Amino acid sequence: MAKVLILWPADAAVRIGSAEASRLAGLGVSTIALLRDAESVGIVLDGWAFDPVQSARAAAAALGNESECRVLFPALEVDVASATLTGGTDDPTLPRPSRAAGSTRPADR
């Protein structure tokens, strides 16, 4: 899935409403995530039909002032999985979760 992060200064006028969502959908975007802190506003856009190289600037213009933003493209994406058959809650060295109230599933298998 193609992905891009667009960053603006925190005081930039960034809009995410139905009109902006419609324009982004027309560019192939299917998911929008808003990130922010005291200094920046970031929007992550992704979608199977989204081509960030071709459409990132148009997407930025749909959301706010394109000249104020930075566009970051993925440099690396890695899927993480357990290297062994055990791990997570199946790891025998981890304490078993207690049985939740009202649960019919036993805590220990």
C-alpha cells in the first residue's frame, strides 16, 4: 500500500472535512491519519490506488497550503513477525492472563 506523510507547521490552516476527503479519495487515498504536537501537524495518507509520487502535492493542496508543507516518502517498511513458533501470549515463560469476568473461555489451555 502506498503511503506518504505530509507535515505542516502547527499554526498552518490544515483542513480535513468531507470536501477534502472526497478530493483525496479521487487521488486513490483510502486512509487518513492526523498526527500533531506543539510544533507540527502531520497527515499520513495511504491507499492501494494512491500514487504518492504523482499525487502527493495535489493531496497536500487539498488539505492546506502546499507551499508550507514538507512531503516525506517511505524509505523503509518492514513487516515484523515472531521468529519462533512461540511468542506473544503463547510463550510459556509469560504469565497467563487471568480469566475475564463473564468469559466462558478458560485462561489456560
